[in-house]
Amino acid sequence: MSAEAQPAAALRVEDLRVAFDTRDGLVQAVDGISYSVAPGRTLGIVGESGSGKTVAAMTAMGLTRGARTRVSGRVLLDGEDLLAASPARLQALRGDAIAMVFQDPLSALHPLLRVGHQIEEAVRAHGSEVSRAAGRARAVELLELVAIPNAAQRIDAYPHELSGGMRQRAMIAMALANNPRVLIADEPTTALDVTVQAQILALLRRLRDALGMAMVLITHDLGVVAETADEVAVMYAGRIVEHAPAAELFASPQHPYTWGLLRSVPRLDAPVGAELVPIPGRPPSLIDPPSGCRFHPRCAYVRDRHRMVDPALESLAGVPSHRVACLLPETERRAIWAGLTSGAAASPVVAPESPSSGPAAGPASAERPA
């Protein structure tokens, strides 16, 4: 689709930074991320736990404000900056123009209130003239929309009386109560069995298309992203290290961290008996992150300058929609990925940058402190 034909972004995040002042120091949870998502499109944000995915989403919703929180950048909802909005304005927008499906429905739903009452409350909160009867009718309609059977009876159930899949559907129904323009779904399939996951993902796709919503899907599951997202942003240590259309990213990933994520999940086309390859080491401290490339302590292709130079997120030659923050040359990255997918590079080592730089650090050295 040409730039002229693309619809304007419903949600645009520009250089968002979120830090928390703690006793141990300043935790830079989100460090300068930018992305946009248009109506009818889905952006998948993937990464390990602690990479900043949920903090970025909750900041967009205005849920991280506090005396010990430092936030900068812009979060534009149809051009309006949510970070500059007053608490009253945020209250009016949240649950109406922008909504969120939280990660754990059992803790997000009030345990002592019936599910229907909670959905009805979301409807009436943004419609002062909506009667209780009309709110209840809308709650039943929403439960039917998300394919909960016997919605007229289930509306009076308590959260603990519903299965995990039904609770997740109820959370989605509550988020859709006021036909939001932007829906943020935070790990919507966590702890659900495979068949229920597929149903929830199909439901989200159907509702996105039917309502024309912009959707941000937060997950650590690349299979979920492959099924649902139009674009993918890969986050590591508070930053986006790769951003591309979904098909492009899965066909030609460019960042060693993305390679690690892809190689650590099962593949149907992998040889019988092929072992998964975990990413060595642990995510870095966000109080004292490594110098240079933040992934270098875990990277099998690290060179001396990678420990000193912080790579910028830059477009690939000839593919402006695919951006990556990596200091390895593009031709070398493509060759490495081709070797990994062919099985020819099970323990890859990149040639040294110069005679004085020594061999690249392999997996055995990945846990070396930054």
C-alpha cells in the first residue's frame, strides 16, 4: 500500500520514555520507542518479560502516572496527546476511545461483582443517559458478540464461575463496550489452552475488521503474532530493536535477538528431532544497562565495537519499512540467517572485525558481565 493510500494513524507513539524512581536507582523501563497503528490494522509487540511492552501500553492508557514516574515523549490518539491530557480528560477517553484487555482476566475482573454488572458499568460510565435496563441489554449484546454461549444467563455469573476462555471473552466484551478506536490487548491468550487461544485470536481479528479498530497486540508468543499482526515491533531492554511488516520479519529477520526468539519456538518445518535453541544469558538490568548494544552480552556475534557503540534503528537498503538496530552489516546478517535456517550454522561464529579484535564471542561467553 502506498504512503498516500494508507489511512492516518489512530495511535501514534513518539519517542516514549518511562522511568521509575526506586530505592535501587532509576529503572528506565521504556527508552525512546516510536510506532504507529492505523484503523483496521494490528501491530504486534513482542519480547521477553521485562522488555517494557506492558509498561508502554499502560503509559498510553495513563495508568503509570505517579510521583515517582518520569514520562516523556508523545502518545497521540487521533492527534490528541494523551500524556498531556488532564486526569479528567483521560478518564473520559479511557474505556471509550481507547481500551485495554488486561493480561490476567481473573485479577482484572472484580471477584465480588457479577460479570454483567461490570460490563454494564463500563457502558454507563461513558453514557450518562443510559438506563440500567439499556446497559444490561448492551452487556448481553456484547457477550453474544464475543461468542459466549447463553449470554442472557451468563451475564449474572461471577468471574470464578466462568472458564479461563470465557473470562477472557468477558474482558474483551468490556473493552469493546463503547466501540473504541484503539484496542490494546496485553497477552490475551496467556494461560489458555491451544484451542481456546485460536478462538480468542480469531475473535480479535473478526472484531478488528468489523469495527475498524486499530489494535496493539502485546505478546511473547511469535505464533500469536504470525496469525494476527500486520506489523511487528520486537522490544528488548526497553527499546525496539526491529520493526517490520509481519511477513517481511518472519521471512528475513535482521536482529540476533529476533533470531533467538524465532529459534526458541517449535517449527512445523523443522527436521524431526531438531532441538530448540534458547537465548543464552538473562535480560540486562534496566537500572544499569550494558554499554553499546544492549544485547551484546547475550549475542553470539558480538564484536569489540558492539560493546561501545549504541546502534540506531535504521531502515534496510531498499526496504524502508523494515528497520533494525544492529551494527552487523546487512549482507552479513542475511547470510547468517540463511545459515541458521538451513542448519549449516548451529554454532555460528562471525569473522573478527579486525586482526586485533579477536574472535566473536559465542554462546559460552554470553553471560559475561557488560
